[in-house]
Amino acid sequence: MIGVPLDHIAIHVADCEQAETVVRELLEHETVQELLVPSDKGSARLRVTAQRGERFRLVLCEAVGAEHPIAKWIAARGPGTHHVAHRVEHIETALEGIEPDVVVGGIVDAPGLRQVFIEAADDGLLHEITQRLDEPNFVEDNVAALIEMGGEKHSTPAPPQGWSGGRR
């Protein structure tokens, strides 16, 4: 996927407000969208940030509830990057040549937004292919479906080989 522009980077954090303060001060990002996405395992609080006028986003993801997949991911790995999303013109074209066994679930559709997770190598980092038809924002139903699709396996990936625990 070299040459494909970035859409967003999702970062799992312990505290969205604290992380947003750092992002605002260091990167001059401002909050452009906030979501609270409920599930049967708690909720996910998302703060989407960007520099003024830019399309690239940072998505700060916080769990509300210890059983939420984001909380389990943080417990296993500490706060950090969960996935990198690449923006494409046509999601099906982008999936051509990608082995089907690395596609997590399937394409999640909402008006103006289509997304799918791709499993990366052994480092536990996911990649996402994102097709935006017109809307730069995130859609609650898509976020909920992607979290559900990822499930326990992808929200608490095995630590990389040679990792001994704690923060990297």
C-alpha cells in the first residue's frame, strides 16, 4: 500500500481528555468530532482530532468499562497505536491481491464511508482500508461494527516475539 494516503491513525489511550491536551499542544490539532459508541461490553469514547483544514485525523480511543476490547488491549499492551487507516478511491480494487485470510470480517458500509480491517504481520498492528465518498467524519455504526469484528483476538493481540511485558 505504498503511496496510498493516510486517512487516520487510531490510538488507544487511557484518558481521551488528557491525550487530547497533549495532541492539541504538540501537534496543534483540534477536536473535530466526538463519539460515544455503546456495546454490550461497555462503551468506546472517541475524540477525532485534526489540524485546521486537513483531512488526516488522529482518533483517540478510550474504553468506558474494563470489559471493553479497548480496555483489554490497553491492559495487554499499554496505550498506543491500534491501527493505521489508508484512504482509497475504491475499496474492492484495494482488496484485489490481498489474501482473503488477512481480511478481518468484511467491509463495513455507511452512507459516504466504507471500511475494512486488514491483519498485519506478527506485530499486532492492524491496517484499515477506508473509502470516503464525501463525509470526513466517522459513523457510530461503523465504529461499533469494526470493534465487534475485531473481537477479542484483534483487540488484545499477542505481544510481539521477544516482548517481555510493560511498555515498549
